Amino acid sequence: MSDDPKSDSLLEDCAAIIATLPQEVQDRIKVLEEKTMQLDELKQTLEKEGRCFGKPSDVLRLNVGGNRIDVLRRTLTSVEGSMLATRFSGRWDDSLEKDVEGNFFIDQPIELFLPLLNFLRARECVTARVPYAKTPRMNKLLQTDFVGMVEYYGLSHCVFPLAIFEINGDISSRISGYPDYRVNSEQWASFQLLPCDGNKYGKVKSFEVTLGDFTSVHVGWMLSPQYTPSYSMGDPKLGVGYMNCSVALDCRETRPGISFGERPSLDDAGGILSRQFVPINDLPSITKGSVIRCENYGEAWYVDGQRIKSLSKLEYSERYCPSFSVKGSLCVSNIELEY
């Protein structure tokens, strides 16, 4: 013992701490051993599951409605995240329906499934000269059933692709596509959501826009570029709802409402005969995170689930496409197609 009581107390505290160290080390070693065992078990599980997945080069024998077809597994699994890809990943091979010869049985008419299969095959053969596979063209009697089958397999976004294009006068530039239909624009600009890559049949009838950070935004509909060969859409800087053949919700706090752009000719292109503006005095506050929904080609308009306006369906509605002008960011989702 020293003559300094404080030093003695400090030494006793250090001795007490040192005495506990061996046990603490043992406890930590035990925890590490337990975690190592858990990691080993997880590794074994993953290796076991990995063996359940098939190889992309596997040749699968299918029985499609009584017709024999051979196809590579990678063709059926080429659209990641789809129900078709999950079904034939290899993990569920033992539980899938098979015929008496052991061929995978697909209970679909061959006249529906074969065009879909050939479309998936064509996607594997794109080149610089043929940059995409064309959407299968079905006769009217089969179209509804084909669309239902495509939706069932989770392939709508692939068979009927869409993309967002910026409107730059008479030229449009592609901005984004599935799975992230997003716009980030530092300047005021106008955009359209259009069928692309050979899709001539799937048209958008309803959609939602979720707003990010923004200064100003218009959301609505405008005549598709393919129907405006004889005259210009107007200056994109005017914004959707003020450009020719367009209608949009103008979200300005000072003067919110539905704006209609005029139709500059009296041919059958469709559109609005004269410029109009319908004020909405009780429009809910529109801020970052607000969701604007347009249904059935402009028949119904919603803000954050509240119906704010009902209009007559646009004349020649099938010729219109979702359009929006924004300085800031937004994301398009919950897209409903019409064929």
C-alpha cells in the first residue's frame, strides 16, 4: 500500500478490471463460435438451394396444349422477376406439372404461347440493325386471351414496352424506361410516356405520378407524336395543357386548374377546338410526395386519393398518351394498359 489513498484506489480498480478480462474474452470467443456456426449453416443452405436451380443452357421439353416444344431454360427465364422466369428457374422443376413422358406441361393454347415464346427468342438475337423484338401481332379473336396470358406470366412491361421521352420541338429523346419511369429535370421541360421498341398495341389509359422535389408541374395528356405530322405540338416550354392538343392539371398554387391546349386544325386528328382553363378552387396542397392520378384518358383526376375533377373522355382518346411538364423530379407508376 502506498501513502497516497487515490493511487491505491486506482490500482484496486485496475486490478478488478484485469480480473474480469479472461471471462470477457471467453464470452466473446463463445459468441464468435456461435456466429461461425450460423454462417456455416447458412452457407450449406445456400449451396443446397443453389443446386436446385437449373443451368441457363438446359434444354427443356415442353408440352404446350398437346404440342411438343424444346426450348432453352435461359429463354424462359430471360425476363428477370417475371412469373415465367420464377416458374422455370429450376428450383421448382420437381413440383411443376408434367405429362406422362415427363415433359413440362403448359396448359395454354399453342397459338397463344408460341408467339410469346418466339418473341422471347427474338429478344436474345437483337443486333445493331435489329435493336429490339417486335411485339407479337395477334388477330382480334386472340388478342384479349394473349394479353391475359402475358399479364399472367408477368411480362406486360416486356411485351408491351413503354419509355419516357423528352419533347424537343419535332424531336423526342428517350429519358427512362422500365422499371424506373423517372424524370429529373433541372430546367422546365415537357415529356411523354410512349409505346416503344416495336410496341404498337399497348396504350396507357391510366397512370400515376409521384412528385419529388419540384418547382412547377403539369400532369395530363397530349396527342401522340405519330398523330401530329401536319402541324407542331407547339413550344414545349409552354407546358402540357398549353401546348397544342393537350390537357393537364396545372398545379400552381396561385392558379390551379385544368388547362386545355387548342387544336390548330379541323382535321380528324382529335384534340380541343379552343384553349380553355377550368379553375379548381379546392385543390389539395400538392407537395413533395403527392400522388396525381389520371384515369381513363382524362375522365377522372385524383390528388392523393381525392377525386378533384371529372371530365368527358377525350375525343380520339386512343391517340393520346400520358404527358407532363416539370422543373424537378417525378416518377410514373401504376400504369394501366389498353390494347
